[in-house]
Amino acid sequence: QVLYRLELRKYTFSTRITGIVFALLLLRTEKAAEVMNDLLPITDTKAWRRWKTIVLDRIRRGGDFNIDTTDWDDGTWTDREREMLVGLFQNAHDAYRVFERHLAES
């Protein structure tokens, strides 16, 4: 006799970062920074710190992942850092879009 049927969904992400941001959105844990640090063994650079600060803040507040360059670009970034940050914030935005679809389907 089956007591309940568990429905599983499989998600595939284009980057590890997108998957981790999605997982943090699902977890809704107060230890999001700790989990992110464990899952993303990255160098502690100014660019990564800025990205993590903004993304973790958006996770805590529960949304608004339309992160524009005016939210983080103070004019001090190198071209390489700026390009990396644009990509990282796009990854976070992609994760949030999947998260929104997940909520709508649940």
C-alpha cells in the first residue's frame, strides 16, 4: 500500500553558481552565507565579496533579482571584473527565475 507519492523534479543549470543560488532560495536558511561559502570555494576578491553581499541580501529579503549595474558599479572595477560581475549577477537572476517557476508549480 502506497501512503504517499513523492514527486521529484530535476533541475539542470548552466552554471554551478546558478544552481547554488537556486538551492539557497529553496532552503531559506539564515545560514545562507555559510552554505554559499562551503559550496563556492572561491577566492576572496573585492568582486566576489560585492557579488555575495548583494545576492545574499536579495536572498534574505526574498526577491528582486533584477540587479542593474547601478546597484553595484561604483566606477572602480576593471573591465574584467565588470564583465565577471555582469555574468555572475545574470546567473543569480536566472536562478531566481527558475525559483519563481518552481513556486508557481508547487
